[in-house]
Amino acid sequence: MPVYEYRCASCQRKSSFFVKSINAPLSPVCSSCGSREMNRVFSSFAYHKSLATVHEESGDPDKPGEGYYNDPRNIGRWTEKKFQDLGMEMPSQVQDMIEAARDGAMPESVKDLQPGLTEV
């Protein structure tokens, strides 16, 4: 089920049209001005890397290269590796913070994980 994009010859706005199959008839009409003078344009596309590929390209958390920590998907890799190296189970709160950071949410303060811990 492809999505085709067209640019209006009158107002120059781009419109997207979802069709059920490649062979389905399509008579595009501009969603902004209603013109039928539409020219098909090449659509952009996205390529998403797997987390494994991101980790492979980023390198070893013990020897992070330049810009390693600029990628939010790498947040917590060092912590995860250290827990694994020490044979310790990572607290669920820490894992939740790491996952939230990878999803783009800023984690709460680490001091909230340790009751009674004061800021330095």
C-alpha cells in the first residue's frame, strides 16, 4: 500500500496520497487549493538502524570514542556493562531510567534512587 506525493502546480504545496495498490487509479487533488494540476515528486524515506548496529558502530563502552555520549541511544551502556562485568543485577529503577533516556525522556535525579542521599 504505497503513499505517493504530488506538488500542486498552482500553489506549490505538497500533498500525500495513500493508495490500496500500485495499480489503483489515482486522480490527485491539491488538499490546499483544490487544483487538479498535480506533479508527482520523489518521496523521501527513512532508514533506521538496529540497536545492535548502533552499538557496533559506537564502539566499546570501556573505550568510548569522540562523540560517543552525544548519541542518546548510548546512555547507560557503560552502566549496563559494569553491572554485567561485576555479575550484579541492575536495579529496575536504573534500567527504567536508561530506557527512558534512550526514548528521549530526561531521567529523574539519581539521588531519588537512594533515599537519604544528599547532593554534593
